[in-house]
Amino acid sequence: MTSRMSAIGRLVTALLAFGLWLTACTEQNAGQPERSTGAGQLRIASLSPAISRTLVDLGLTDRLVGRSRFCRAVEPAIPVVGDLTSVDYESLIRLKPTHVLLQPPLAGLDAELARLAEEQGWTLGAWPSINGVDDIEKLLKELPDKLYAQPSTEATETRRRAAEKLRAMNTALTPNQDHLFRGRTLMLSGLEPVLAFGRGTYMHDIITRLGASNPVTAQGWVQLSFEDVVRMNPEAVVLVLDTMPGNSPSPSEALRTLESLRIAAVRERRLALLSHPDALLPSSGIVEVADAMRAVLERLARAPGQASTSARALPARPHDQALSHEQASVLFASAYSRNPDPPGEKCGRVVTGCPQTQSDG
């Protein structure tokens, strides 16, 4: 009996000691934010459409817990937590991210965000400039190391995908032996106002790496007048659209406007339309956009009367499925012919992916 009571006493003492130890640990860690210790706990809030698009290519869509309202590449059900200019701090705290990824504005990183990151234990990943091809390569190289401090199967797979995307970029931006147009090619993103891709933009990088030249010598996005376009006298004009609904003017209206200009591109019938969901977003989506531009330059290199009318649609990605099928295609148009065209050539003499279902909005 005495032995049994002694055993019970020792058990009670051990339980009390364990309870006191657990309480002490709880008090010591009270108020301390949770930190990611493995791939399974990775929770990402991305305030940048370019970064979100790249995370999709790295296979990390299911790790996203917050996004900006401009992130079209991810599920719209993911909560909006801010963007380049403003952050919803309460939503961020509620979502408990392990990582917050963003493109800080020119003024620098938001001081309140930096303070909260320190307080909550978030890892901040900031890429101030994602404009050109070099910036996209830098993002792809740095993202895996920013997300994974420790080795894991997911970390290895993410690094493999990043390396694969970098190799695909190099291939897409190498002219090889393709017969591509190499003249002065003006790239416009709109006509109201006339906005052109200047130096330092990723579309400039794409076209120059593929061997053509950009007549715009200013940096960044450049607003032009039609008189400026006439003075530049480009040998080709490519209208670049991101397939957002409601583009104004419509592609057909824009081409008619361009057709009225007295420039070499009109005389040589070298007007083209490139339409792709990622056309205006410097990100890992550059691979498909570069393939689209290569197809444009291939057709611009041909004599106008000999251009092929065969379609070449780009492979659809899962997040494109909400878009109409022609939006993920390379579209070319030339409005010079006023004669009735055979079926499949209703956009003019240079046509790719121009089905009857295409709308002007």
C-alpha cells in the first residue's frame, strides 16, 4: 500500500513539474509571432502582379494567402491585401503570412510595413525595379533563396523550376537562325494617348535581343504625338495589348488610325498586333511574350504579298482559362486590303489567330 501511494505521489509531482515548465514556456513565447520552419508553413502575400505571376510559374500558387487587386494571374478568391501604393495592414496581420513580397515605390519601403514585419516575424522580399529582362532574371534567381532558409523537397523543386524558366528565357530571346525582321520597329501600347515602349522596358529588351531596333531613344514609357511617329518614320509598328476587355480604341480602330499615317511601316504594310495576357507585365511570362514577338518579326520579315495566314496560338495556362481563347494567341492584322478576303483572312493580309469570334473589345 505504501509503495502504491509513493508511486502516485511521484506521478503527481512529475505532472506538476511538467505543468510548471509548460506554463513558463508559454509565458516566455507569449506575443512572439509564428515563424516558418518548413515548407509546409510557407504563407506568401504578394503585393506585386509581376511577382505573383512568377510565383505561379514556380508552382507556388497554393502558397499565396494575399495578393494585390491587380494580380490577374492568381485566383480572385485570394484576399486583396494592398498594392504598390497602399497596404491593408489589418488584413495582412489577420492572414499571418510568413513572407510579404513587393515592389516598393521610388520613395522606398513603407516604414509601417517594415515595423510590422519586424513585430510579426514576416520575411520581406523587395524588388524595387522589375522593368527589364535583367530585372526578371534577378527576380527568378533570388526568389527561391528568399522563400526557403532551410533545405526541403519544395525548395529543391522551386529552384529547379526557376532554373528551367531562366533557360527558357535565354532560348526565347536568342534569334538563332530564324528569318526575323530587323528594321526600326515602333512598339505602342495604346493610341489614346500614344504610348510607346522606350529603352529600359522589357519589350525593348525583347525586340532588340531578337535583332530588331527600337526608334524610341528615351527611357521607359514614352508619350508621343502622331507627328512624332511620322518624324520617326518607323519601318514597322507593333500594337501591343494585354487583352483586357474594353481596350480603347479597339484593335481594328487602332490599325485604321495607324494606316492613315505617312510612314514607311504603312507603305510596306508592316503593321502588326500582338495580344497576350502578359504583354504589359514584366515577369516570368516573358517567355511566351518573346515567342509571340518572334512570330511577329517572322511575318514582318516576309514580303507583304507572301505572308502566311496560318494560325499560331500559344499554349494556354490554367489561369488563362477565364479568358476567351483568342486572348492567349498572337494576333496580327493589317487593314490595307479593301477586297473581300477568303475565310480565315478577315483581319487582312497578315493574319495569325484572327478567328471570326474575335471581338473589338
